[in-house]
Amino acid sequence: MSNVFIAFQRNEETRAIIDAIVADNPQAVVSQQPAMVKIDAPGHMVIRKSTIEQELGREFDLQEMQVHLITLSGNIDETDDEFRLTWNQ
Amino acid sequence: MSVTSVAAYDFPPKDGADKFPAPLLYIGWEDHKMFCAPFCVPVPPATKFGDFVTDALPGMFSPHPDFKHIDWNKTEWFLSGKPFKPDMGKTMVENGVGHKSVVRFRTPGLTGLGNSCF
Amino acid sequence: MDMKASKKLGLKERYTLMTRDLAWTPTYQAVKDVFPLTEYEGIKIHDWDKFEDPFRMTMDSYWKYQAEKERKLYAIIDAFTQNNGHLGVTDARYINALKLFLTGITPVEYMAHRGFAHIGRQYPGAGPRVACLMQSLDEIRHAQTQIHSLSNYNKYYNGFQNWRHQHDRVWYLSVPKSFFDDAVSGGPFEYIIAIGFAFEYVLTNLLFVPFISGAAYNGDMGAMAFGFSAQSDESRHMTLGLEVIKFILEQDPANLPIVQAWIDKWFWRGYRVLTLVAMMMDYMLPKRVMSWKEAWEIYAEQNGGALFADLARYGIKVPKGWEQACKEKDHLSHLAWNTFYSYGMAAPFHTWAPSEKDMEWLSAKYPDTFDKYYRSLWTHYAREQAEGRRYYSTTLPMLCQICQIPMIFTEPDDPTKIAYRESDYKNIKYHFCSDGCKSIFDLEPGKYVQSWLPVHQIHQGNCFPSDVDPGKPGFNPLAEVLRWYRISDGIDNRDYADSPDKQNFETWRTQATGN
């Protein structure tokens, strides 16, 4: 099973996003690199608005991720509540 | 069709022989990649192959320490990759070397810096 | 007053209303007259509404988030400039990577802007049209922010000042320039497969992620800021590339062979351009994040492998040159840096032989190849330089007709032999560095016989300033080419060890750390 991944700039806001991803994706592997963080997960990954809001302690629009995103890999499906990455294999 | 295009598409090549002061020759020394790529030089067609070897090659290849050890009698030549025996007393044209020909030479026993082929 | 608050619309509805519902079908003119370029490439599209933009980004939120990115970026750049941030980089050797970036990459960001504006206009479907419009705006933003950020370095260091002039002239810059010119002169479908899919999805991670992470690692907050700001748009670009390819393949089975041929071509074209990135990563960064080989394994082999496994359900195969590219990962950067080292007179940045410590790193990262093939070259150069004989080649190299890189590449299974390929077309010989470049030529020879090859142009006498007479005694062709390039010999070029940049950096750094 191939990995999907997503990478963010390393800053205060993405710390909460990453914590949320780890909470929702037990198989996710986080790798810290200079100024960035890359998260890999086998086959699929889900990013949930509600979990990020819990971590941040405020409302969060998933499209706010656009400001911090560096790159990603996998087929995307985005709704108001969830952002999903998957490989169909 | 030589190009996928919206209409007829036919333009002259940029590098025909008539565009240059003399035909271009590409020349490479096998197993000596310190010279990162073969060289590209214009060579008048009436130049004798032997004169090209004596007069032009040192300027390009002598910075390599192997150059002074070359035995030109044992050198192997290739034209467009195929073995070829140039007649040193004859001209480029007479030797079949034309515009944009690739000539390579191999110097048996000499294999570059620390035998690395560089 | 009795007010009833209406429920906020969901993302999907907003996207439909703000994108699809704003489009219309023309009635005064025939659709094919309004969009005249959609058929000649042979791609068949039956229903443009089937295109899905999974980000569902609407123009209003696009402006909102882009504005926020800009505000963050310029705040960082101001802080960096105010604090003389350029003196905080690891070493002024690093700054040469920025010169390579500004001359080689920034102008093609601008070309990407033009390309996406053009194809956005040509697509009859509202979904891809809006996505292309956004990407077009992103790309011009990238060009502008890069120019702004790097202008700060231009105040202190040599080699930045003529980037635009040089992009159209200098030999190695014809590599990225011809790549993009090739893409924008294709049709709207070839362009999006070339740039949107092959470059953005398969290869762009190799350009931006290690480069920008490398900038951060070497203390360059300025380049890190513009790089990540640009990169934050890339996810959208990559997604466009992937969605477009799926859309085209789902529309008609006849599209598959055309798309596969473009993937083969553009993977190879893009991969060859990345040769410059390979050497930047392994040789130009004083502190390295990862080797080219490691980056290739992560972003090409693993990620690209996953992508092509996903696309296999449409019948798409791994691009033709894939296997060779994987074999070259052990060699690419070394061959490239030797090229720039040898022709270090003719590039507007500095080069150097790696130090003993650099070589230890290279040897550890390339255990199978560095000591065996490349170490003795650098040791030789260093020894020559110590004895006052810094090697500069003064004879022009043979170039590949397609990628326009000097013929430095070796046979895939024999790293000691330079690879030569040739084709005859209308009684003229054409030469290539690889099977990949040769097959691109053989498919469309009429296009590539027109390649503007810098070396041939010099020999044709087209690269001298207009005030000189090549027929006059004492004419020095190399000096005149440098003048035409606007490279100041001894200042912008040659070895870092002898450069004013090095001397200035050391002086300023001393002033910055004490009095």
C-alpha cells in the first residue's frame, strides 16, 4: 500500500493541525524537516475540521490550510467537515 | 506530419551547414570525462585530418595529464560510433567527415584520473 | 421585522454557484469558433461538466487566502532585510544557488503564468478554466515575489543584476527556457499534461521542497519565505494536474495513447531540467538537507510510484524514461557540477571544487559511486588550483538537440561511457544525450530542427555585441560572448575562491559580529 502524504510549514497554527491529523490517523508518521513537517500515512488520511478546532480552541475553516500547505500526494476529496487523501489501488 | 499543429508547419532548420563559417565537428575523447562533454568546433572541410590532430586537439585536451602519454599510432577512432580509420594525410571531406559529424577517439591504456575514466 | 437567517451554503454548493453557474454557452458564435484549439491535438472531450475541482476553491476565497499569504510573506521579507539577514546565511557560496534560481526558474514562473492564462482562455469548461485562471495568477505572483525577495541580495552580491537579459541568452539558461517554450507552443491539452501533470505533480516536489527546506537550513529566511509561499499554491496546481489527467482519460478511450506519449515526453523533458537542481542540492548548499538521490527516492520513486500505480486503472504506464532516471540518481549531480566547474567562466555565478569535508558527505551519501568515479576528479582539480592552474574549458561543448544540456550523460548501464544518439532528418544530423531526447525529436522533428542551441548560435556569430567586428585581428570570441551575456569577467563568474563576493561577505560578517 502506497503512502499518501501532506506537508506543512512549521508554525504555531500547523502544530495544532498536525496534532489533529495524528489523533485522527493512528498510522500517520510525522517527520520534522528544516522549516517543514511531512506526514505520511499508508493508503489514506483524513483531516477533520472538528479535531483541529478542538486543538486550536477556535473555529477553523479547512480552506485555511491553504496558507500553510507545502505539498501533498493522493486523490483529494474536500467538504466543509473533512479533507481526505487516498490512493485507489 | 512532423509536428502536431493547427495549420501547415514548415520552417527551415536553424543549423544548416550554410549558416556556419565552416562545418561543425563534434569531438570526444573516450574514458576522459574530465572534459564533461564532447567539444563542438567549426573545421574547414579542406583541413587534413592529421593537421586537425596536431594543431587543434592539444588546445582542447592537453589540460588532462594523460594527454602527453597518447600514442597516436595506437589510437582508435570512431565516426558516428562506428570504428573508422582516418587517413591522416587526407582532408576531412575525403575522410567522410561532414557537417555535424561526431568523431570520438580512444587511447588504449589511458583511462583517466586514477583510472576513473575522468 | 421578522428576519429569517438562511443557512450558510456548503462548500460544494458555493463552488457550483460561483463557478459553474457563472458560465454560459455562446449563441451568437459557434462554440468551436470561440474555442478553436480544442480539437487539433486529437483529444476528445464529450462533457466538460464532468471535470471536478476537489479543492472547490471559489474566486472570493482565492483572493482572501492569497492576500493573507502575501501579507505574511512581505512581513518576513521586511524583517529579513531590516536585520541584514543576508549575513546570517551559512556561507556566501550558498547565495550562488539563489542566482541559479533567479536566472533559471523565475522567468519560467512568468512563462507558466502566460501558459495558464492562454489555456484557461481556450478551455470550454468552466471548472478547468477557473482553476487555470487561479494558477495563472499564482504563477505571476511567484515570479514577482521571487524578484522582490532576491532584489535584496542584488544590493550586495554580483551576478543577480542581468537575470532577465541572461535568461534569453546564456547557454545553460536555454535549458529551462526551451523547456517552457516547448510547452507553451504545444496545444492546450499538451500544455496541461506537460506542466500541470508531468512537471507539477511528478517533479515539482523535487524542485521546491528540498530547495526551500535547504534555504531554511542555510539560514536564508528570505528565500524560505517566497519559496513556501509559492509552494502553498502548488498543492492546488498538483491537484489540477491530477484531476485533468483523470478527466481526459475518463472522457474517451482514444485519449489514452495521446496522453501516454505526452507523459513519456514531458516526464523526460522535466527530469532533464532538474539536473540543475541535483547539483544545487549536492554541491551548492553549504549545509545539505538531503542528497539528490534521497530526494529522488522519496519524491519520485515512492511518491511517483504511488501515483502511477493509482493511474494504472486507466491504462497509464510509468513514463518511458523512468527506469533510466532511477539509474542516474547516483551520477546526475556529479556530472552536472563538473560541467559548471569546467565552464565556470561563462556562467554568472561562482563554482568551486568540493572540500575534503564536502567529499566525506558525498561519499557517505553515494557509497557506490562517489569514491569510485568522482573523487579523483575533484582531488585533481583542487591540486591543479592550488598550483595556480584552476581549470576552465575554453572550447564550447556539444549540446543535445532537445534538452540543450551539454552531452554529459552516460550510458544507463555504464557510467564511464558518454551516451551518444543521433537521427538524420532532411540530410542533417541531429544529436541527443539519451533515448528519451532522441524519441522526442523523432516524433516531431519539424519542431526541434528550429532549436536555438547556444553553442551553435555562438559559432554562427549571433552572440556578439553589435559594436564588434569578428573579422578584425585580435578578436576574442569568448570575451565578446561574455560581454553579450553581460557577465563581468572576474566579478560575476569564475571560482568562488577568487570572487569579490567571498571577500565582501567575510568583511561584512566580521563587521556584523564585532567592532
